[in-house]
Amino acid sequence: MNYLIISLITFISGVIGTGLGGAVGAVLKRESNKIVSLLLSFAAGIMLAVVCFDLMSEPLETMKEGLLPSYTPIIIVAAVVGGYAVVYVLNYFIDKATNHEVTHIDANHPATADDLDELIHSNHYETHKNSKSNLFVAGLVMMSAIALHNLPEGMVIGASYALTPDGVANLFSGSGFIMAIVIGLHNVPEGMAVSVPLISGGMGKIKAVLLTALSGLPTVFGALIGYALGGINEMMLTVSLGFASGAMLYVVFGELLPEAILMWKSKLPALSLFLGVLTGFLLVAF
Ligand SMILES: [Zn+2]
């Protein structure tokens, strides 16, 4: 029963959230970089707070109750490093594949240095009018990047759910539900970032929105993995929470914040991050 409801909640958070962003992007045709920047850094702040104040520190409480060994903090750090490293390596290969694509396309359609530059930086949410095929590729690259990072985001939701005792009432409270909402909301600007280049690149609106929604599907798989692993015993829960936390920290530090600052070079994304951390703290504290 819990698996079914968690799948449903993460489907709404992942697929509906991202798809909604895709639809907003299709209607607006272009994203407002400044608003997307603020939304992404605010969401990054909330995620950071939930990871640090809740997910990473929860096993310490269990340790104080005597249910986990005294070296638990070392296990947590090792799991966080593992999660960070796995997403880092996966991203490295995606970047490599992307650069292949750049040279391949460049060889077929001689492009200006500007075009090439645009293509290389295409995953930084930039929208340009020239060169439709470049935009199309940018949209596809964005889509695979978002799909990949949705897997650890789903794991965070699932592992957080494993923290709370079983019972349907607990599915709609606690850190699992908070993460599902926060991740669902931040999927909206991410969905916009996928559908806008796809549509500008020539794809039909409905197809683009459906493909964008599809990139949210790994959230559901991640959640099921996180929930299953976390449910085995206290130590597995600690390891999977740590792993999901590390993966999430990569998404925050390696993707969301650099993107937010690239989109709007001002002090405001930092302020938005700061407010996000405080909001996340309040969400966890109550
Ligand atoms: Zn995300």
C-alpha cells in the first residue's frame, strides 16, 4: 500500500511537476531567466536545509538512543561522499557525450564560433533565436540531464519516507512529504528549461510537453529504490539517506546554484538561497 501511495506522490511530484513546467514553457514560449534563477536557488536552499538539518542528522538521534554504533557519523560521511561521487561521475559522462554531439553537428553544419559557444553552453538554460537544430539538441541534452538528476531526487523522497513509521497518515507529513512538495515545485522551472528549447527547436508543443513530463519519471524509480533500501534496517536507512543526501548535494552545488547564478549575475540568487535555507529549517523544525 505504501509503495503504491509513494509511487503516486512521486509521480505527481516528478512527472506532473516537470510536465507542468513544460506546459508553462510551451505557453510562455520563453522562460524568464530572472524568475527561474530565483526559484531554483530558493529550492536549492530548502533542499540544502532538509539534507543537513534532517536527513544527515536523523541517524545521529537513533545513535543516541543506542540503536546504531558510535562510528555512525563516519558511515554517514562515507555514504554522502559516495552519493556525491556517483552523480558527479554520471554527469561527467553526460558532458562528454554532449561534447561529442557538438563536434558531430558542427562537422555537418559549419557553424560560427558563436553557434558553437551557444551549443556548448546550451545546458545553461540560454535561449537563442538562431540555429534551430542547436536548440533542439540543447533541449534533448537538458532533458537527459534533468532525467538523470531526478533519480537521486526521487531517492531522497523515498529514503525520507523510510524514516517515518508506516501508516497512511505518515505519508502526508514529515520530511518525505516535504521533499516531495519541494522537489515537485522546483521541477516546474526545470520543466520549462526542457520544453522551451525543444519547442523553439521545432518540436510540436504537445510532443515537447509529453517528453518533458517523461523526464520526471526517474523520480518514481528513485523513490521506490530509496524506500526499499531504507526499510531494511537502521543501518541501511542511514546509508541510503547518506547516499541520497550526497547525490542531492551534488545537484544543489553542481547544478542548481551554478545555473541560477549563470542566469542572473546578481546578489539576489544568493539572497533567495539564504531565504530557502531558513524556510527549509522551519519546515524541518515543526
Ligand atoms: Zn531537480
